[in-house]
Amino acid sequence: MEKALILAQRAFDADEVPVGAIVVNSQGKIIGRGRNKVEERHTQIAHAECNAIAQAGKKVGDWRLEGCWIYVTLEPCSLCMHLILMSRLKGVVFGASSPLFGFRLGLQEPLSLDKKGNLMVIPNISAPRAATLLKTFFKHKRKA
Amino acid sequence: MEKALILAQRAFDADEVPVGAIVVNSQGKIIGRGRNKVEERHTQIAHAECNAIAQAGKKVGDWRLEGCWIYVTLEPCSLCMHLILMSRLKGVVFGASSPLFGFRLGLQEPLSLDKKGNLMVIPNISAPRAATLLKTFFKHKRKA
């Protein structure tokens, strides 16, 4: 998550909503890195998770990322969550909750694993740091 | 839809699940074209709709595609449907139904517009041609 936070900081520096993500394989090796590039690339499929997963797929030469985990600084949105499921990752670790856009839509109860197949979801890791970065970003934006 | 079917045929020729999509702006001008490239690019974010929407965003220099419509030969999956919603398109016209992976998950009742905000959804346009292409593709795959 430390490395995902560094990528989120880079998004912040590039004036993008500060979200970073990394994909690690079953040996714990990083095979994909991504930061939010929605404004730079003019498309919503440039979320941090999309970029990290696309890079991982390219690296391993397969869209199937079985056994891999994604670490992302913000709760994934529904788009990214579907991408994670379709890419067959093993699990998701995320930082700050996203009550407005997160796939849980602000629900606080633990995610039912049945609902998401065998995907494991671990929320709120390093959440304060990820959240502070986001809050600082939006405070600057509102002032601008 | 005719142009989307041509793109689907190109996906077929490239040994990809044959799906094609185009994005048109409010003047009816094509601003994005995409065909399925999941195998070529090794990622599930290379669905036809993703590629067409990414190209449209690049073309207009904005991820917000308000007033635009997407024409796609197959019912979008949930990933693509969320992308369509987040990219603020006005509507979706699709061809064949996708009972296994479509965002309606095989439900046949008309989509509630309330559930999808103001997005308009028009199903089953040129469906037989789109479906025939898909069926032929999977028949070949099973034989191989």
C-alpha cells in the first residue's frame, strides 16, 4: 500500500484525483502500477485500477490475473470492481472508503463474499493517509 | 449499427469475440470507433465499448461525452455499462442480448430508467446479424 500511496501522490502532483494502485502476483512481485489519469487521457477508463490491471495483463501476456491482488488507495468504483472481477484477481486491499462512488455505495457492513464470488476484499488499510491526500486535493480544487 | 457490425466483423477476423461499437455526438458524427481487443491487449478494459469511448474522449478532449450515443453490437457488460454511465453518454443502442454477461443479467423486462439515471437504452437493434456473428465465432472455437 506504501507504493500505491506514492502513485497517488504522483496523481496529486499531476492535478488528478489522487488515487494509486498496484497489482502483485502470487509471489508478491509487483506486475502492474497505475495512477489516475482521467484528465490526462480524457477517459474514465484511465482510473488507477484500470491502468494497473492493464499493465499487469501486458506484463504477463494474459488478461487472466488469477492469484493476483490489487492494492488501491481508494475504494474501487463499480466500473473498477467489475474489471477486477472479470480479470479474475484473487483479492482487493483498499485504503479510504468512497461513500459517493465506491462499489459498496457507502454501505458500512462487511462485504458478503458470496455476492462477489471468491474475491476477497480488505478495506481501510492506510485509510487516513489516502483520505488526507484526497481531502487536500478537493480543498485545493474548491479554492481554485 | 451498420458500422458497428463492420467493426465486429474485424474483431471476428482477428480471432476476438466479435463485438464492435461506435460513439456518435449530438450532431450524429462518429467520434469513436472500437472493436474488442481483449486477447490482443491482454486486458478486459479492451472491450469494444471501452475502446470506442476512449477514442471519443481523446477526439473531443474531454471524458464527458454528454449528448453522445453509443451503438454496440452486443448488450454491454456491467463494466462497460458503468463506463457509459460515468462518461455521461445520453444513450445506448445495442444489438444482441447477452444473457450471461449483459448488464441486465438476462432479465427480459424493460430497463427502469430510474435505475440508470437519465440514460436511454434501446435493445435488440440488428440483433440477428450481431448474434449470428457471435454464434459462428463460438462454434468455431468449440471445434478448435
